[in-house]
Amino acid sequence: MSSQHAFASETQRETTGKGRQLVAMKELDKVYGNGTVALSDVNMTINEGEFICFLGPSGCGKSTIFKLIAGLEERTRGDIEILGMSPKEARKQSDIAFVFQDHTLLPWCSVIDNVMLPLKLRGVPKQERLQEAERVLALVGLSDHRKSLPRHLSGGMKMRVSIARALASRPKLLLMDEPFGALDEITRQSLQDELLKIWQQDPSMTVLFVTHNTFEAVYLSTQIVAMTARPGRVSAVLNVDEPFPRDDSFRTSAAFSQWVRTVSEHMQH
């Protein structure tokens, strides 16, 4: 596998997603009020069922793209649609969920109450809230900690709660902004494995994942979106053509090392 064959410019790339078009960005710019050009001419199509990692230097606009997709920021120029809707419309329909690096749990609420909170705010009946919370806590392996307060949990467990809370609304699009960045390597790898298992159980869910970690991007992705330094542009998209499920045997394989080298070489240009 050579970098010549692994990469193509975004405009030349043919979409190879699993399902229908989910996100479309066309000529997208974002300029902040202080004059900072965060994004310039971003063009990208994301299909349903992908696991896409956004990789690039600090300040290249990765998190800005996520905020635009989530409807948390307004674009300066261009168009962005999620399932033919505006980001804010998609968020209102619970099609989008967001996981930050900070778990953002309410310290006075139990694990299950934290997970149920978004459903409660949307007026979901109590019994349905409980059923969904129990379902997602089982997915992340925290059923036995449903009554615990956040202060009694490890960093990895808090992140599991945050992921469970995002999954409770059964989103079509899960946005994860460096969720494992503050965790130790063993916990990080464990959560990577759990996240892939959850994603594989729901073929319709698409995950967009920001990371600075090349190893993490290669391990998780169906595609890696490489971004340039500010102003952020999509410089290339890499299709990581390795089978799932992935495990430690992939992490220690020659193929994994080759992908990491290819990505690293590209990011230096």
C-alpha cells in the first residue's frame, strides 16, 4: 500500500459509504468575529454507516466542523445538510448526539439520571426513559453502577456514561470530539474496542470522531479525513480498507504499522 494509492484529493474521491448520503458540505467557510479563518472551502459527503476520524494539527478546524454539523455554530459561507435538513432541524429530531472530551456529567445526579436527562428534557415518558437508559448502560457495561454518582467513577467510567447518554436518543449521527484524549492508554484502547462494538451493532449509525492520535484514527476508522493547518481544508481522505471487527491482533500487525506510516507521512506534507 503506497501513499499514492491510499490518498486522493477530496474533489476526486468517489464516495464508498455503506448507505445513503447523510451529511453534505459544499464550499463551507467559517470566519470568526475576530477575523480568524477556521475553515475554507470544505467539500465533503458522508454516507450512512461510516466511522470517520478527522485528523490534523491543533487549530485546523476539526472541532469547528463538528459544531457546524451539530448546529452549534453558523457557517459564514456555503451549505451544510444532514439528511436534507439544516443541522438545527436534525438536532431537534434527535438525529445528532455529541460527546465531548469533558464528560459534562451533572455531579449531583446518579449515572442513570445523567443518562436519562436528554430524554427527560424532550418530554419522553418516564418508563421509556428508564428502558432506554438501562439499554445503553448495558451496552457500555455500567448496569451495576446505575445508582452511582460521578465522583465515585473512574475517568473511563465517566466517559462510558457520557457515551451512553449520547446513545440513549438512538442518534443517526454520533459526533465525538477527542473523547478519549484525557485517558491513559490502557483505558483508551479498551474504550476504542467498546465503541467499535457498539457501532457495529447499529449499521445505520455514523460516527464522526476528532483525534490528534494517528494510531487511534487508523484503528477506528473506515475513513480518515486529513485536514490542513489553518485555514482548515480537507486535504485528503484515506479509506482504511481493513476488515472489522478489529482487535489487538490488528494493532500489532504489519498492516497497521504500514497504515500508521502512510498517514503520518501524509500529515507531514
